[in-house]
Amino acid sequence: MVKLDIHTLAHHLKQERLYVSSEKQLIQRLNADVLKTAEKLYRTAWIAKQQRINLDRLIITSAEASPAECCQHAKILEDTQFVDGYKQLGFQETAYGEFLSRLRENPRLIASSLVAGEKLNQENTQSVIYTVFTSLYGNCIMQEDE
């Protein structure tokens, strides 16, 4: 009877271990799916924000941006292909990531740098500000970026 109980217990433990293992794999798969979906959502939101900026340029500042330019920019946005950082940067991706993370966490440093850059060269300041805003803060798509 004791041997039968031990055998039954061992069988139940084995079944539970298989169940926990399959649930763990399912959770890992679901996490991967969530990450992929979040990445797609972020990319789509970025493109939508860029399209909104393009439309605003056309409507509000039509003197600066011709319809042809805005259409060309819209086409470029439609054809945008995102590339993972490690494919372009290789082993240096971590260093760039840490630099951008620290820069992002220190808006006063960014502001000081932009002011200093503006004093040196005013013609490129707007494009630098635009680049910082879109690349570092992702057009403030996420609430914490505001």
C-alpha cells in the first residue's frame, strides 16, 4: 500500500511538473507575442505621428512645404523599414543604448547642448532638435516621454 501511494505520488508530481513546464512555455510564448505586438504598435504610432507632423506642415506652414514635398515625405514614411540596432551597430549597440538612455534621463543636459549648438550654428538647430525629439523621445508617444 505504501509502495502504491509513493508510485501515485510520483505520477502526480511528474504530471504537475509537465503541466508547469507547459504553462511556463506558454507564458514565454505569450510574452514574446506581446513584445512583438508592442514593437509593431510603437512603429505604427511613430509613423502615424510623423504623418501627422507632415500633414500639419502642409496645412499650417504651406509656404515652407509644398504639396509635392509632403507627398514625397508621406511616401518615404510608407516605405520606412525599421532595422534592429544590433544589425547596424554590432557589439557597440550596448554602448550606444547606454549613452542614449543616460541622455534621455537628463533633459537638462540635452537642453544645454541644444542651446550651445544653437549659439554655434543656427542653420542646423531645427533639424537637430527634430532629430533629438523623434529619436530620443519618440515624438512623445509614450506618456513618460512628455
